[in-house]
Amino acid sequence: MSFTPCRGITQNITNNCQPRIKGFEQLGGIVDKRFIIAIGVVNNGIRELHLYNGFPIYNPRQSPKPFNGYKVEFNPETNCYKKTIQFYYEGIGAANAKNIIDSLKDNEFMIVIERKEKLNCAFIFIGAQNGLHVTEMVEDEDTGYWLITMETEEPASEISTDDTKIDMEDFINGEEINF
Amino acid sequence: MAFTPCSSLAGNIASDCTNPRIKGYESIGLIFRKKDVETFVVDATNSRIIKNLTFPAAPVKSVGIIYNPRQSPAHFNGTKTEFQLESNQFKKTVQFYYEGIGGINSFNVVEPLKNLNDYVIILERKDKRGDGSYQVFGWESGLTATAQVYDEETGYWLITMECEEPHSELTLFDTDYETTKAKFEEFKLLCY
């Protein structure tokens, strides 16, 4: 097979005169990677997804805004994109420590969040390639919540899917997603 | 025996809209040394829950009260739990002030806090939802003073105690808030 170098840009780098709607919806979903049976990413789009046992991440406050700390940074050393996602959790007590906080630090996850901008691909999949792990978790009574930061480094700068393909309600209620 | 990985996420990461979090701690906490605990009962299914503690019977004194009634700094302000990626543990910090001066208070309170590393502190949250209302720090690793600062401008010792523990939160909890509160009040009666 003949050698093919990486492809160049195939689109104009222009901004739309229609202003961007910024921010994320309050409801996201999280799934432990061990419950992802199959995932296929082609050209940064999810073409195949089979998972179950997802849970909601519900961040209704306006301060901090839902998933406010989400960012993507190119890391030239690894030639990958470092993705950071942040959310809060108000649960206290030993049961919540066991079921949520301690299990977050012990496993790898994929998180799906939804942009307010509904331009075809509103759902972003973070950790679909490498899996997210916790890098920071801080709780105090001044804020009254755990601020949880998860990170991953992945080759794709953003992975999304056609909005018609994922049913968030099924996903966050632990039901099987298969397309 | 078959390999079993660490347990996975088993709950929604969601706020309780009908029962919002009440922030802050009450003004009274308890401090004691783990070596002074005679017996303890830990929940069989969740080792983060301490169901009961017993101390030597009166007149032996083994529990200290930390009373921080000021509103500035707020009660036990500066207390926090932080995950440490390198050690894979949770660094727990408890901060309180102490207005005692003089050689006796230095000898009895300030210096022993830095000389030993098996202190346990129980703080009562203002949120009375049961599990989580009485937060226990230092049960697994033991707290020790890592910072103690006194000056005449504030008029108090600001004392910081720290430890690193494998579990994010331990609680004193038995059945419900009322039962747990009764135990906490019993422990208060054992104070110096």
C-alpha cells in the first residue's frame, strides 16, 4: 500500500457571523470504561457505541456554571490533546464517599456533555479514547461541595456524534446504548 | 480466587433539589487520641462508617472539646479534604483557633498537638441528614499539627492539623441523626 502522509486542512478557517452560543447544559452522563463494550471513532465521530450502566452528572448551579472548567489544550510533547473537565458534587457521608468519590479515583471513565449550541453535533465525548481519571478533588464546607477535576490525553481534539444517535435519558439511567 | 477490580461508580452525581446542602460546621468539635479508644464498631458493609466508640469509664478523661464560637473565622473554617494524585490518598486538613495563653496552656494543649500523631477529630456539620452529619478526621492515619501560629493581632493560636487517608470521608453514624447525636453528646461528657 502506498504511503499517505497526514492530510491537510480541507475547510476554510472562517467564523460564522451567527454568534456562538456558549456553555453546556446542566445534565451530563458518565460511564466507567469497563461498561463500554464497543466504541468506534472514525474521523472524530462516534460511529459505533455499545455501553450500559451510565450515571448522570447533574450540575444545576449557575456558579460555578455547568461543566465550567472544561477545556482542551494541545500538548506538543505528547502530540495529543489534554482534556480537562470539572464538575461539582454536593454529596456527603460515608455512603457517598464509597459510591461516588472513592470509586471515581479508582477507575477510568468516559463523560458525555451537551453544548447549548445545537449545531448538529452538540454531544461531546471526553475520554472515549484514553479514559478520564481524577487529578483533583477538593471538598470544604465553605463551598459545600466536592470540586472534581478529571483529565485525559487523547489524539482527537474533539469527539462528537450526530445528535440523533444518543438518547441521554437512556444513557444516564443506566440503560443499554447500542448503535 | 477470581480477580475483582476496585468497585465502580454506584450513584448519581447529582444535587438534591428538594434537600439542598447546608454548609458549615457547628462550633463544637471533639478531639481524642485513637489509643484512648477502648472499643469501636465499624459498619460491616462500609468501613467508612464508625457506628460506635467507647472510652475508659469516668473519672478517666480522654476526650477534649474544641469550642470555636467566633463567626470570623467561621467555625473550623479552612477544614478541607483534597485528593493527592501522587500518593493516591486524601489529604485532610482541620483548622481551628485557640485563645489560651500562658505556660500551662502551652504545656497542656499547644505542644501536645504537635508532639503526637494519632489524634482524631469529630466535627458536626450544620447539615443534619444523618450519615455525613458527624465527620471523622484522622481515624485511619491520625492527625498531627502541621502549623501553629500565634500573634497578638488575632489574639489566638491558629492551629492546622493534617493527615493523609485512603478514604475520602469517614463518619460517625448509627441508625439516624438523633441516635448519632446522642452518642456525640455522651462523648462530650467525657471531656477534660
